[in-house]
Amino acid sequence: MKTKYLLMASILGVAFFGSGFEITKQAKETTKTDYVKVLKGKYVLTGANYAGYKFIDAKTISWTNEMFPMDPDTLSLKWIDENTFMTKSRKRTNKNCAPAVSILKVISYSNGKLVLKDYWTGWNDRKDELNTFHQSKD
């Protein structure tokens, strides 16, 4: 008899406790930055004089090579989410080959310092790279 009573009291206690207290998940509050709107202008690769990206508009970006700064490559820009984008070469160099594609993710952006993770999309095995850029005054 005592066992039945204790079992019933336990079940009722759990039922009342469970129905009286709402379980809430504590979510980490993060504010997402929409880099589509934030990234504008030229960002020069750390240690370089010219090499870097220039965000022209929401669909266009250019890459300037250190060795040929007067001939930047214009690339199509497509944002995958708020902080990940892909670039695609607009210049068709070989009709039998697909265009060069890069996938990059904004790791951080603060005070003109931009850190991008460049995911390797080419042949062979190569590690993804983190590259740091600084916003150009030009």
C-alpha cells in the first residue's frame, strides 16, 4: 500500500511540476551581420601592395593580382548566405573547361580588417586558407 501511495504521489508531483514550469532553451544571442551590405570597396591582402578584392556591387567583385595590378579580373559574385559567397570567372579562357570558382567565408570583419576563409575547390588535395585583408583608402 505504501508503495502504491508513493508511486502515485511521485507521478502527480512530476505531472504538476511539469505542467507548471515552462522549459525554455537559453539560446546564445548573436547578431548576424549581413556582409552583402557591409563589404564595399577595395581590400588589400596583408603583405601585398595591390593584390586583393574590390567589392563593386552585390553581383560583381574584382581580384587584382600583385604582379599585374593594371589588369584586374572581374568576377561574378553570388552570396550563399550572410557570410559566405562564391566567385566565378567571367572570362572564358577555354571553351572545354568550366570557369574558375572560389568559395569564401567571412570569418571576421572589424575596423577595416577582413578575414576570409578560402575553401579549396581545385584539383588535388590542398588545405583551405585563411587570408587577412585591410580596407584600402582608395
